[in-house]
Amino acid sequence: MYLEKACISISEFSLLNKLVVIESSIPPGTFEELVIPILTKKNKLGSEFWIVFVPERLAPGQAFTDIQNTPRVIGFIDENSGIIAKALYEKIVNAEILLTSVRIAEISKLVENTFRDVNVALANEVGIICESYGTDVDELIRVRNSHPRVKLLQPGPGGGGPCLPKDPYLLLNPQRKQPISSRIILDSRSINDSMPDHVVNLIKESLGIQNKMLTGTSILVLGVAYKANVSDTRLSPAKEVISQLIKNGSVVRVFDPNTTESFGGETVSEIWKALSMSDVLVVLTDHDVFKKLNLKQIQQTMKRNPIIVDTRRIFNRKEAEDLGIQYVAVGYAGKIKT
């Protein structure tokens, strides 16, 4: 465990008049059960050194802005540590700073990401329901979100990144205690983990309308980063989508200007050349540069009877269909259900 190794390393030195700040996401109980015992072997907490847990709250691509402008939570065991840490963060943060117990701070970080994960799962489930009804989830979101107390998220290909896929499990697995059971949290994780399978099925069913199969089909994937405008591909749903397509015999090419990762597909640097060889275009990341692509040019460049599977809804559905493109999205199955 990296945190344990770090604590052991700094515990070998004098911590006199030092403030130790832990910002890693950790299972509840880690601060008191692991960190404190290691650091207090040679140093006395509260009189010789101070320590706090401050949950990290930043998003890739906007770290500096988030560090300065996002409210911060400081968890402490002894009050002096909290007071000293707050004085430090007040010099950095232009937002509210909340002091609380270290256990609440540990749990709060994990609940924040679990809350997001559960809401993503709800959006994905509603999207699949809309496909079954033959409706468009985008229109449902437009109407439903007019309610002042409702904000349904946009469904997509699944959750990814370094936080959402793991933090719900950390929440349910406290340090040195038995796991906690939870239906809604684990079911949400299961839904989000299954979305790459759903995307592959949408591709397969779209091809089936044209009496085609995944085998031998040329597919261009736009984006493998787990979110827009970053290079981070950790736990990206693109990995599973691409792996399944390759396993089923598709010829998969990948274009992502922010990373060289391709998850086994062929990396391409010229998008229009790749489009000219493609039967299907699959959008897995909503980079801003992709939103500027011209649908008419895409239709004219791709092979005959082009299919777009737009899991991020970066293109206008009506425009695509008016151009004769077979358009499918998570939450809109198009001709599949008709």
C-alpha cells in the first residue's frame, strides 16, 4: 500500500513542528487504524507534530482552478491540527473551509463520488428504458429537467477514471473491518460496468439492420480517454468496447488527439482518411475537437450506409438522420426498435 509505505518513510524522521496532510482517497478508518499508529511511534501527536486528512477535490484538466475555488473539508483528531491546517489552506483556497472529524472527512470523499456514480447509473438505466420505448432520452432530459428539483444526467458508455469506479468499493470496505453490504451502490456499479457491453450490442444491432456482422466491419473509434479534453485513460470504458469489437473480428481504428493509447486498436493520425475506410463511427469521448466535425463531410467521407453510434451525444440526431446516416446513441436506438 503506497500510503503505508509513505507513512513509514516519513516516520523515520523527526516531525517536530511539522504538519502532515493526507489527501489520498482511503477506506474509512485508515487514518486512525493505519496512519496514526505509524506516525506516532517516534513522534507525539498534538505537541510535536500535527496531522489532518483533507479529501482531494479536483478534476483532471482543471486542477489549479479546483484547488483554489472548491470548498475543502479538513478532518482532524486533535483540534490544534485542524486549526493549523485551516490557517494553511486559507492562504491557498478562495472558498469555504469546513472542519470536521477525520472519520466524516474520510466518508465524505467516498460518498461524493458514490453519489455521482449512482446518478450516472440511473441515467444509463433510464437511457436503456428509453431505447425499449423507442423514444429519445435527450428529449426526456429536456422535459424532465425543467422540474426545479430534478436533474437527470446524460447516459453514456460507462464510468471511468481514477475515482468513480473504485470509491464506492472503498466506502463499503472499511479499514480492518468486515465489508458493508449495499444494494443500490453495488447495483449502480454493476450497471455502469455493463455499459460497454451495451454499446457493443448497439453497434451489433445497428449492423444487423443492414444485414452485416461485427466480423470484418471497419470501425473508427473517436476517443479513448475516460472524459473530455484529458489524456487520462485509466479504467476508460473504451478499453472494454474496443476489446470486444476486436474479439468479434472487427477492424478497429482509434483516433484520440490527447493520447497514444489505443487498447489494441490501430492508432490513426488522419481522421478523414480513417473515416473513408469506416462502416461505423463510434464516439466514446466528447473531446471539444470532435464536436466541431462536420456531419455532412462525415457522411460524404464514410463508406456507403454509414452508421454513427454516438455514446456522448456530440452530434445532432435530426441532422444526422436527414443526411441519411443511421444514428444510434445510448438512450436512442433509432431503427433498432422500430
